[in-house]
Amino acid sequence: MNYSNNHTAEQSELCLLIGSCCVHLGSLTPYVTDVCLHISMLESSNLITFNGLANSSSYDTFLLDEERGRLLVGAEDHIFSFDLVNINRDHKQIAWPATPSKRDECKWAGKDLGKECSNFIRVLQPYNQTHLYICGTGAFHPICAYLEMGKRAEDNIFRLASHFENGRGKSPYDPKMLSASLLIDGELYSGTSADFMGRDFAIFRTLGDHHPIRTEQHDSRWLNDPRFVGVNLIPESDNPEDDKIFLFFKENAMDGEHTGKATIARIGQLCKNDMGGHRSLVNKWTTFLKARLMCSVPGANGIDTHFDELQDVFLMSSKDPKNPVIYAVFTTSSNIFKGSAVCMYNMADIRRVFLGPYAHRDGPNYQWVPFQGRVPYPRPGTYLFSHKHPLTVDLDRGFTPSCKPLVSLKSRKTRLDFAKNIEKSLPNSGAQFFGQMKQRLTCTRMMGRAKCGELKEQLMNQSIAHHLSSMVEAVLWHGHVWLLLELGH
């Protein structure tokens, strides 16, 4: 996953915590409060602090490379590599700054030379057994390259290829723009902005043997000022040709969908084997659909409180790869009530929504209603139909797979960042860490099961509900736990 929060070097430091997480149990009604204090973490002997470099900040992009036992961190003008076996060991780093000419162009265009005209790393994706594919903002001139890592940890290789590629449609221009990407089977799927002004938002597929493909340009029915959070591949069947790409993002509500200007959380779906349309529709997605992702709690007056600001998504693997459990972190967009919530979704509900009716309205002054006409087969059918009907409707719940939050927090003190193999917000419990920071909880294969069992038992002894044991096992059996913290001062 990519995270595009911007911090100055003075505002942030990267911390690594090895050990268990602090969990507070509480009722789901109405809220979980008074979570564990950060002082216990700061005093822990397992807390390792990386203060970064004086000329680098924005430690926002992470990749856990379990095969080589490395943690990759993308920052401003630098890529760092930490040894998961011995995190105290000297880390590796590569400087990849924007060129002086690009920095000058960026400054002349009116951008802040100190805060915007650097190369902020926004894409860190495995490309093959020996290389990563990385992209950065390049001082508002997106750029990509291959990073050689070697096939094994003992190869001790960490070098940037000398050949650079245009990063348009892969990395955002602006470091403040939220973007997300996934590289699978040699093809890069990216949700990002594709122009200097930050007005052309699109979902792209680049690299690989096929022509680049994207969503329709400047059409608010497809994307309406989106902020991308995550991209994931989820198999539809045992046939790889049926694989789907799911995108999680938030965007402005479409006209007629919501009263006033509002943010809406979305889940989007694409067919991995989509080759685009014909004639004027060449290189445009023909299978793009989206639905609203709802997370709400009932109010005393019968009016639901909606958590619409999607912050992050984590997919918990199950025995069936076609049916992971999806956890999403939300905050409210209201200036009156500020809160956070974690909601859980299953693939059966999500697939039911995308197989349900399409949203339709007869004109700008009409509300969105379920489409009553004939739907082409296979869904979504012809481009002309899907172009006008990218939104689907759940007749029972509105435009969405929806749920009641597993965890609700009265204040937005903390942003929970989920990464691969993380599960911090467990059902019937609250898991919040201290304020103004970014966090990830991941697992590696660097420690045996005995230690994991000890950690699991420690968590179980905190009276976490019995039915959570399988989830804790799923998180911990690979190895010990790493918690990455970026602290705000």
C-alpha cells in the first residue's frame, strides 16, 4: 500500500516496535474510549527509533519483503532498506533526488521548492524475483525505475538501475495527492492523478505486454475528485481469467446522490483481463463498476451517523483466497462530530452488490434509482451502457455493502494504517495507539512458532473474545510482530 501524507523532517520520526500490541476491550455501544497510553510503548526496550536524515522526510511508502527479510521504506529523495533479522544493524539507503533542472522547473511553476519540488517515493512494488519497481513524484515530473535487490538476502544487492521511465499514470505529480498501486503479473494498476494541475484522476493499467488502459477522462460519473487508498487482486474463481481488481477510494458524491457537497467511500471493481473497447473507446476500461462503501452507527434520533472518510483498508486472508475479510478504517467528515470506526465486509456481500441493479437517473434534477431496463450480457455489457451506469445499487442497503462498525472511537486521535498481515482492530475490542501517528502491524517469518505462540497466549490472556483466536493465529503464525510508527510532535 501507498500512503501519501506529507510531513517535514522536523515533524516525524520512524519507530519500530517489536512485540505485542495493546488492546482495550469495550462495548460497541455506543463507543470504545480510553485506549492504552503511548507511554508504555515509548518506555519499551523493544522500541527502535530511526530519526531519518536531515535532508529527507515523508516516510510514507512501505514494502515488507519477507523473501529477503527486508523492510523497504520510501521517503523524500531516498529509499531505505532495513534488516528484519537485526533491525539495529546498519540500514541501506539509496539517494534518488529530482534533478536540478526539474527542481527549477517545479519552482518556476509556482511550487514550494522545499516542500514540493523533491522526489517523493510513492510506488514500491515487487516486479520479479530480483527487482522492485519504484516511482516518485520527481518534482512534479513523475519518474520510475527498477531497484535491484538480488534473489536472496545473502546476495547483499541494493542498487538503482540507471535507466529511468516516465512515471505519468503511475505516481502522482503532487506529493500531497493520495494514490495507490499494485503490480501483478508484470502489470501495474494505479489510482492516481495524471497531470500537473491534479485534475485528471484515473485508474490506470501500465507496463506489461498490453496497451495502457485507463478510466474515462474528466467524467465525474466514473471518478469525481477521488483520493485512492488501496488496490487489491481478489480471485473470482479457480480460473485466473476471472480475477478481479478491487480499488478502495473516497470521492466527492455525484450530483443527486447526496444533499450538498459530501465525501463518499467507494469500492471499485475491474476485470483483470479487460482489454478495453473499440474505435473511440480504445484503451478505456469496459468493466469498471463502483459502489458506495458504508460504515454507520444508528443515532438516538433514528438518523444514522456515517463514517465517510475512508482512511485505509486491510484484507485478512482466509483459507479460501476468493473470500478474504475486508477491514476498513473510516473517520467522519463532519465538523460537529469527529470520530473513527472500523468496519468489516465479506466478499459475498460485495459480489452481491456488483451483481445487483445499476444506478440510473433520467436527468440532472432526478435522484439515482435502480435501473429498470434490460442489462446487456455479460455485465456490464457494452461500453455505452457501462459508461452511463458505473454505479451499482443494493436495493436493501442503498449504494453499498454496509455494516455496523466493529470499533468506534469518539475522537480522531489516531489514524490506523493497516499493512500486509496486519490486524489491529479486532471484533469486540478496540485497538488504538497514541495520537498523530501512522502505524502498521505486520508479521514476518523471522521468528519461530514458539515465540508467536507465546505472543498469542499473551493476547488471549487479555480476555479477547474466544472467537478471535483464529484471527490472532492468522496474524501471528508467520513470525514475530513488527509495529512501525511515525510520530508527530
